[in-house]
Amino acid sequence: MYHMQMRLSLTWQASIAVALALANVFIFQAVFATPALTVTIAAAGKGSVAIVRTPSGQTILVDTGSDASVLRALGTTLPPWQRRIEAVILTSDKAAQAGGLTYIQTRYKVGTTLHAGTADFPYGTPLNLDKLSLTILAHGSTTLLYHAGTFTISSSTPPSTHSFH
């Protein structure tokens, strides 16, 4: 009986050691990975959102979708401890692009909210942040310039994640 308990104990100890080693590898990769610009396009209700993460970890959200489902998109894209979004940019005041804003503001601290196509932020005005130039061209159409690359997001861009180094 004693021998059986000892064996079980060693099995549990080995399992815990392996689990900790794997967790350590994933944490090491996340902390020491080469910084990259990441753009995630996600469906949010009847609309879509673009979640832009800069190499320094700042977040810009382009449109908010039509409802609270934007919180699911943010929850799967951002780390669980992140509760700050530097800027929310709305390409239109229509519900499909702006309906989720109130839900975001209840869960996240939003630095700036910009309404594209207004006198304060006309279409075509670049927003520069962390070596990124983001330009809202028109309702539902955004261009990102990062280093030498250009990425265009439109209302027909399928849900996906893109990384740029």
C-alpha cells in the first residue's frame, strides 16, 4: 500500500513538473518574442472590428460592431489583464460600426474615441502611433502603413489575424 502511494505521488510530481516546464516555455515565448504589429479582424454582431496591437502593446480598435459581441472578440484577442484601449476609431455612426461602443466603455478604459468623417477627424487624416500610420479612407475602409508594408481593411475583409515585423 505504501509503495502504491509513493508511486502515485511521484507520478503527480512528474506531471506537475512537465506542466510547469511547458507553461514556462509559453511565457518565455510571449515575453521575449520579437515585437510585431498584429491586426485581428473579427465579426462583432452585424458588423466587424479591427483590433490593432502595436509592437509596444498599445491597442487601437477600428469600429465596435453592432452589439456586446465585440467584448468576445476583444477577450479572445487581448491578454486577460489588459483593460485599456488607447483609441477607438469609428468609421461611421451607423449601429453596425458603433453599436458596441457603450459595452466597451463598461469593461475597458478608452483613451480616445475618434469619429472619422467629421470636421475634427476627416477621412484621409493619418493617425500615427508607434511606427504605424493608420488612415480611415472612407466608411469601412482603412489603410495601415507599417515599415514598408501596406495593409488595407475593408468591410469585406474576412475574419483573420495578420502579423507584421
